[in-house]
Amino acid sequence: IARLIEKGVLPEHILAVTFTNKASREMRDRLQTLLGYPLERFSSRNPSPFIGTFHSLGILILRENAKLLGMPVHFSILDRDDSVSIIKRIAKDLSLDPKRFPASALLNAISKNKGESVSLQEFRNEYAHDTFSKTAALVWERYETEVHKEKAYDFDDLLSKTVELLQRHPDVLESYQRRWTYLHVDEYQDTNTVQYELIRLLSGSVRNVCIVGDHDQCIYTWRSADIRNLEKFEKEFSGTKVVTLEENYRSTQTILTAANDAIKQNSVRKEKNLFTKGNDGEKIDVYMGANEVDESAWIA
């Protein structure tokens, strides 16, 4: 990003997204250090790079198009507890057994499908075959009504509704494609389907995308991260240049050798060999705790 700006690319044409507020702050701080001057916080009036989380990007796009969506600009954002409370209320109205249909499990089913870009109608038609799924579809429908009534979005909506907006309104999509012509994504291996689709849409015909990702570090499959997004990137964006970063700055060679030997057993990965110019370090100890308390006491 610093190099692009130094080469004359207008900062407002640069977009960079990551997963946590901490990571985006770190990215901004490092960029300011490289440029040698402070960056103004991004706003629609301030021409600076957009550096933030996927969800903050969704909030920006939804707020800028609130009128089109029939929502207030300062809509409410529901956290998980808010969502669980609404689902508990719906479950009570439907006389559902809370042991058979826990609110958190129903919310997880809804959240998982939103993350995989599956609409309520698709879920009902293609996946809702058993009793739990059919019940989840019924709850989902009422949940959507309740959330909209409160003029709110839940955390998953910030991405799924953004993608829906861009798919349904080509003129809106085109305006963002013109605004951001240099796209950057951190930790790409942890993207889910809806995040993948958001970047694909924004990249438009220019296809000007720079990602950082590692097959060996995909740890968020439990929240719908899909390692195949990294696999298909080179097919989706033909002419991709791959730069393999093998030098490690955090670990000793002993740790890296063990990690290389362990991870090479995985079938879905790009071959690489981590190394460090540092020392070999201590040999690895193996300790089997009697339980989690014993284990944490040993570590402490």
C-alpha cells in the first residue's frame, strides 16, 4: 500500500480488509510509519485508504445506501446476546422445547448459512429436510421480521446484506468498483463464502487484488472459513503472481522443523519450507497433563 501511494496511486482508491480491529489498527500504524506521515481516518469526505475489518466495510456500504434499503443511516447492530434473546422469544411463541431447540443452536444454524451465502429460501428448499432444520427455517423467517422491525442488522447481516445489495443493484456495485481499484485482503485462508463473494464483486473487471494467505493456518472452519477460497483464487484471478514467504522471524529452527514435518501430512496445501536465520533453540519437551488444570499449572 505504501509503495502504491509513493508511485502516485490516489489513497482513496485503496481498500484493505482484515478480520479484527486490532489487526486493522496495526496495519494502519505500520502504513503510517512507512509513509512517514499520519493518515486521516477514512470517511466519505476524507480521501484516505479504507483500512478496516470486513464488518466495518459492510457497515460503511450499508450506511451509505441506507435509504435504498429502507433503513435509517444509524441502524442498530445486534450482538450475539441480542440475537439469542430474540430467538428465545420466537421459540417461546412457537412453543418450542428449549432442550430440543436451544436458541444458541438455532442461531448457529442461521449464522452458518448466512456465512455460506445461503438465503432463507435456498435453505428451506435445499437443506431443511430434518425436523431441526425445518424448525430453524421457521425461526429464521420470524427472526428476519423481528430484526427488520427493530431497524437493525445482526453481525452476519453486515456482510450478507452488503453482498445482496451489490448483487441486486449494479449501479451501486459499479460506484464502489470505481472508488476502490486496489484491493487487499489479510488472512485470506479464513474468509468464508460471503466474504469471498464480497471481494469478488468489488474487484470487478479490473481484478486488481492482493491477498496474504496460508493454507497451513486455516483455523476458523468452525465459523465457516473455507480453505477452498485460497485454492480457487488463482483460477478466479488468472495471471496471479504467487510470492512464497518462507523465512520466519518468530520461532527457532527446532520448532520450524517440527512444524514442517507435521504440516506436510496435510493434502490441501502449497508446498513450502519454513526456515529462520536465528538459532536452533532448545529441544522440544512433550508433557501430558492429567487434566486441563494440571496442564495450565505446568505451563504457568
